[in-house]
Amino acid sequence: MAASRLVSLAEKIIKPNCPTPFSLGRYNLSINDQIMVPVFNSIAAFYPFPSKTPQQVSNIIEKSLSKVLSSYYPFAGTLRDNTFVDCNDRGAKFTNVRYDFPISEVVNLPDTSPEYLPFPKGIPGGLTLNEENLLFVQLSHFNCGGLAIGASLSHKISDGCTFANFISDWASIGRDDENANIPSPQMIGSSIFSPSTDFIHTDTTMVDEIIHNQPSGRKRYLFSNSKLEMLKSQVTSETGVQNPTRLDVLSALIYKCAATAARANSSSFKPSLLALAVNLRPILDPPLPTRAIGNMVSYIKVVTMSEDEMTIGRVVREIRKGKDEVKKEDHVKENKLVALRSELPSIIKEFELYKVGSMCNYPLDNLDFGWGKPSRVTLPVIGIGNNFIFIDSPSGDGIEAIVALPEKDVTQFENSKELLQFASPLS
């Protein structure tokens, strides 16, 4: 979309509506936060027919953002030396833009890269650096009356669960400022996963790999509930695995189809590794609060060394085995996230890397700020290798998958008969 179709742009800083007490002025990073690459998690929600005027929308967004930042005060601070956040109420950068085209021109585009119009702009190279804002928000108005809300939050202080809860709490305040429950995020990450002096400096080589070596082809698919049930039944029938989850079978299906597409464009099969993020909050003993902020994640790895091993049934079994192991492990003493971070350079050289991230079952289907629910919520795809992101369908019927692959593999992937048996292309 041409930048010349931008009609107006206004920027301001939104600060917490209540000053952060001096006693809460330092938020220490956990080791999981320290090892995270300094990129931003982003989200965009589309509202084709808001019931408020543009000015009413802007007022609600600014006021509710200021209020929610008083609870999530580290998000309004400044990162210092990859060690702590100075909770100085620096604020979030807020941009209000108007475009001279209808929302229909962008809402269903397959390209959900960080440059996608509704995502916030002005993020310094996509990186979180000292002296920079940790939260960016963009309100986009379209000439048809529709609007989009985009937000980008530093991965150094948030995982998917943290981000989803923040956005949900923010929408709740916007929808009913007088009666909304005051959010109570728990700042306990560093007490669970103690910080380390070994990770004060960020590996910029790794950052460059993640930011600049991105897959170039992106596709969106819908997997309806009925198709997912069919796939689950097929896996159970073939493998004996009882009650596989929707995400397990979907991860295995897309992984197989993507690897098959890559093999068709290569002279030989390259060993591959599937990495699936796991939310540790409900797994730790005792479980952590849902609103414990920060990076509370681990990873399951599935290694495939030959074409014969690349079956949906085997991958689902390995995922199930990995989940069982995760539940038994002591994640404080044996931090798999730290291990994966250390192994990543060698993994990239030895394996074709496939990464799965899911925002399913998080409160993203009710992002009603006071003018109705969004018609669509989308996320950008960032990272090395092949990336798959899952999000609940806005209709409630199934899962939307955003698939990012090297351009050379896209045609083979999108024509996969096995994929199309269960998937409906959206773009």
C-alpha cells in the first residue's frame, strides 16, 4: 500500500494515569527475559463498523491505555542493560493515522510481516534497545469508517500469554471504564527464574539473523472444527494416540506439508527440527498465576532425521511425549529455554527449522473497547526458518493458521492435497 495514501499522522506519548510509586521503580528481568531476542510482539484488530465516532474512539483508546499502564507499569518504562526495566513512566508511543482507502484493502491481506500497515510504526529497527519505548500503539482510521488497533510490545518483558492478557485488560477498561476490574498482573518472573550476569549483552549476530533472514511467502488458512475433528480421528486410528489436541495434529500436518514442499525443491532430505512453545504457568508446581508477566515458556523439540520418519502420526506421538516430559521436569533447575537459546546457532546449521507459536485459547476474541468485537485479529510472523502461528477463528469455528515459508516452497505447499483435505485457503 503506497505511503502517499496516508492522509494524516499524529503522535504522542501516553503515560500511566497514576505515577508509579518509588518502591516499584525497578522491575528485574528473569533469565528467560534476558535471553529473549529484543524484538517486538505485535497484534492488530480490525473493526469494519465501529459504533463510535473517530474522536470518541481516539479518546477511549488514549484514556484506557493510560489507565491500564498504571497496572502494567513496567510496559511504560525503559529497558536498562538487559538487566531491569526502569519504571520511570516514560510512557507508550501512540500514533493516530488516517488512510485514504477502505479497510477491505488490508484486512484480508496474507502479508502479515512487521511492515503490515496496521502494525505500529516507528519501532527502532524492530529491536528493543536502551532508552527506547517498550510499547507502541497505532490507531488506524480508514475512509470507509472502519478502524484497526495495532500494538507492539517488547518480547524482553512479555510472551504471548502476557501480551494477550494486557490487550484483554486494556479492552475491558475501554469498554466499561467505571466498572472494569482493575488488572492485577504479577511481577514474579525474576523470583522464579533467577537472572544471570552471563546474559547482560545481547548477541547482535543472532538478532540480525532473526530480523533480516525472514521467510518471504505468507499464506493464511482456516481449519474448521469439523476438519480438525476429522484429522484427530485419523491420527487416533493410525497411531492409537488418544485425544490428541487440535494444536498437536495441526502442528504435525503443517510441519509435514512444509517439509515435503522443501524436499521437493531440494536434491536430498535435510534433517528437520520442529520447535513448539509451551506456556509454563499451568505446568509449574505450584502453578503460576495466569497474569504472571514476562517470558514463562519452554519448548518441545521434535527431530526428524529421514523422510520415513516424516509422518503425522509419528510427529503427534513425539509432541505428546515431549509434553509428558515437560510436565515432569524441574524448569527452574533445568531451563530448556536457556539450552535452546545456546543451541540455536548449531540448530540453524544442522537442521531445517520449523517453529510453531499459538495464541489459541487466549482472550483475543473479545477485544471490544466499546464499539463491538473485531472482525479479525492477526499477528506478524517473525523469525528464522519456517514459521506457523495459530489463532482462534473470529467466528469460533476452528483455527486460523498463518504460515510463513521460503518463497520457493510456497507453490508446492499450497497445492498439497493432504493440506487441502483439511484446510480452506483464506488468501
